Amino acid sequence: MKKIIIAIDGFSSCGKSTMAKDLAKEIGYIYIDSGAMYRAVTLYCIEHQLFDEKGQVKEEELKARMNDIHISFRLNPETQRPMTYLNGMNVEDRIRTMEVSSHVSPVAALGFVREALVRLQQEMGKEKGIVMDGRDIGTAVFPQAELKIFVTASPEIRAQRRYDELKAKGQEASFDDILYNVKERDRIDQTREISPLRQAEDAILLDNSHLTIQEQKEWLKTQFLKATHA
């Protein structure tokens, strides 16, 4: 069976990462979480005071430090899930906090950040046999991907999922704050100048608002089989 690149794009909190991880594990592909890479840069900015008092990124300072930011993924031997590492430190849990979520969009909108991470992502995908999810994988990172999926769900359903996820981790969460964050990230992601969030012309739309995890898994496996036997 030929190896392909699978690009999964879509709105925040649609469960893209979970579905991409599950699919990669089932078909024996490497999973790359592009969103985690932008979150790692955001965490670096927070830890190095690269946001001003208004929450704006100190662009020139970040630009000067980009070569000091090293992002990699390593498999957790127990769960066989990839964990995100920033400069050698496991930051998987820290990049999933609301603090990072509320700062990531302006960082991801910076051209020099996107250029650096897109280069890294393209390098990771040279051998094919990967599943990558994000905002611009099928449009900017791998426009040649053999299978492109664009995921959507209503803002309210996405906010509820995020709320449930944070509460399950024992973190404080406000549904209204999360809903505002979801809508604000949609606005920023869709209107940024560089690689805005949009559905690629050849992407298959998946609205998972009312799908069970099992229904989604079966749908994804069907699309994968179609693409590899085309």
C-alpha cells in the first residue's frame, strides 16, 4: 500500500488532534501536531516575557530568538502518544492551558513564525506516511497531500468540549470565557494575512458536531482506504 500525506485542517477545539492521533496509530503513520508547535512558541513567549502589558507580541525580540526555540516530538512509551518537547523539556500539559490558548493566535499570525514552523513541518513530511493536523496543512504546508480533511463543528459544541476537557484535568474553566476564546480564535485564524484558515478546494468536509468518536473513526478509515487505493 502506498504511503501518503494526510492533512487535517479545521477550527479550534474540533478534536482534530485526537482524531489525527487515533488515525495515525491505527494505520501505523507518524502523527505531527502542528498546533502544538505554535503553542510551544507561545509558551516560550510567555515564559520569556515576550508579550507586552496589552498582550501584544514583542515581535522583534521574538524574531531574534527564533533560533533558540527547538521543538520536537517523542513517543510516550506507556501511551504510545507523541509528547511535545520545547528545548528538551516535556511541555505537553503546559501548552494545553487556557493561558496559552488565549495567546496562541497572535503568535501564529506572525509571518516569520509561520515560515520557520512550516519549513520544519515540511522537513518532517518528506518521507510521507504522516498525519498532520492544523490550520493550513492542506493549503500551505502540504498542498500536494493525497488526503485532505477539513473539520468543523458549531462554536458552542467546541466550547463545551474544551470546557469538559479542562474540567477533567482538574483545571478551572468558565464556559463563557472558552466560548469567547473559540470565537475570537476563529476570527483571527480566518482573517490573518498569512495562510488564513480556509478549506482547500480538494478537501473533504467533516462536520463532527453530532458524530460519536466511533462514527468519526470509521469515516476517517474509509477516506484513508479510498485515498490509498485510488
